[in-house]
Amino acid sequence: MIEWRDRGLLLAVRPHGETSVIIDVLTQDHGRYAGVVRGGTSRKLRPVLQPGAELDLVWRARLDSHMGAFTVEPIRASLAVGLGVRQALAGLNAVTAMLRFALAEREAHGPLFERSLGLLEMIGEAELWPLAYLHWEMALLDELGFGLDLSTCAVLGREANDLSFVSPRTGRAVSRKGAGEWADRLLPLPNCLLEIAPAPAEDLVQGFAVTGHFLSQHLAGEMQGKPLPDARQRLIDLVARQAAEPSAGRGSDPQAS
């Protein structure tokens, strides 16, 4: 019998038989795991097993290759489900869908686990959360080896201080002067990717175009062209609608990757 105990972030739940469920969790030390929770449809466990919840988990199986079974105890309920706010629910769905999409099973990603918990703790802060999610996507790319290098201009080096573009091939920043006649072949670099500070919705949409390009072309490319989750696009659409409102901040026009 194999057994371990860990903290986990609940990503998804699906029925299994009449009274059990199969849960998909991201754990601190063991990575993504799936397992059966017997009695998961009971009145006691149903409120606990909500995506976004933080759980104390014990996993047991006869062999490591088996799916195994979980026993669960709640640590913290899902904040997004409790809020019931449209953007919060869209954000939760985007985070859990992207983690399931991007992470292979049983590969530890401790720093990303902690960052994901921290992101979900902020989910009720409507003005700050989309920016925090954007930087979380950058951290996801970095964790998986596709990180962007926005520290210096790829052409002129540290002497350039007007970083305005991103190379769609290398993920390195390029200054306006360094881009020259190649500017129309580069991705726009909004300031919200360079620093964590209040940003207009238009800039956030541009930022999502940048991370979306690398998630699609590099990360999804590693998965034989598997499209990004629809839940991510639904969140971006909500942010884009804010950009179209008269009260939204002024900024550069969004550009697709």
C-alpha cells in the first residue's frame, strides 16, 4: 500500500458511480493527481468539493500506477464560489482550466502551487485581480520553460529604456528604437506586463494577447496543437467588455497575436 499526505487545490470534480466522485487536484509536493473520493456526493462532502477549495488530502493506492483514493478535509472553501460574482467565477474557471491544460500529472510545481493559491485569495478584488491573473500566466509560462524576458532590449541591450514590443519568436523585449522597420512584425508590449500597477482594461487585453500567443504557439504546440481552454477566453472577453465601456481607462488599441 502506498500512502502520502499533502495540501491540494481542487481543480475539477466529476461523478463516479452512484455516490463517489473523481477529483483532480494540484498538490504542493506531488503535482497534479486524480483520485476517487468515496461518498463525495454526500451532503457532508458536496459543499467541500468545490473547484478552488484548498484541501488536506491523503492519497492511498495499492500501486503507484493506480488512480487511488483520496480522503479529504477542508482547509479553506472556494472564495470565488462563495462570492458568486461573474468575474470571480470566470477567473476561477480560467485558473483551474489552465492548470489542468498546462500541467502534466504527477510532476511537482511547488512555487506555482503557492502562487495559484495566492491568486485565488485575491479573487474578490475586482480591480486588481485581472492584472494579477495576467502575471500569473507569465509565471505559468516561466514555470514550464517558456518564460518571457522583458528585462532588456534584445537588439540594443541595457542602453534601451523604451521597451515597446515583444518578439513573437523569442519572447524577448524590444525597444521602439531597436525595432525599427520590424515593428509591425512584433507584439505590442503594454506596461502592465512590465510592472504590477493599476492598468486600464485596454492594456490588459494587449497583455493577454502577448501571453496568449506564447501559450498557444509554444505551450499548446508542445501538446500537438491542443487549443487553449475556452474558460480563459471567457475571462478575457469580460475584461475586453470593460475596455469598450466609456468609463474604461485610455490606452493602446488591443491587437491580436
